[in-house]
Amino acid sequence: MKVSSRELNNGVIAFLGFGVDKFPHEHREKLITEFGAGKAGVIESEIISLLNESNQIPIDWTRHSLASAGSYVIERIREVHPELSERALNAIAWKFTFDWR
């Protein structure tokens, strides 16, 4: 089942609770509500892959603060995934920086 860029962008934001929650969560139920049970699993898999990819980006902590590392993650993910919206990229960086606090 193919996932459109709109579905992926909306899925990233909903799944993480970006703009709604005080800190990132994994809201599987929001994906099910928005996309249906079948498609939600496919979208969640792509989101988890993106989050894993962001966590594999090497960060030189002698050069980066937490904020600049978040910006760096956005730049690197944008290079590989130009289909992601600015809001979805910010959600991924939000999760990344939260995990490194």
C-alpha cells in the first residue's frame, strides 16, 4: 500500500502529537482514526523508519548544542526526504531533541 506525501506528513505530526502535546508521544490511535486500521500500520512503519533514520545521523556534540543539532537533523532529513513538509521535519527534530535531553 503506497503512502502519499500528504498522508506521511500528516501522519508524522499526528503520531508525535506535534503542536498539541507538551512532549512527543507515539499516538498509534491517531493514525487509526485518521487513516483507518489498514493504512495506519503502513504509515506508522514509515514514520518509525524516519525516526530511526534521524537517530542514526551522527552529531558532533563538540560543535552542536541541542538546538543546532535539531536544525542539523532537519537539514539532513530534508536532503533525503524532500517530500516532507517543514512542519513534519520540525516534528521529527522535536522528537530527536527531546530524546537527547
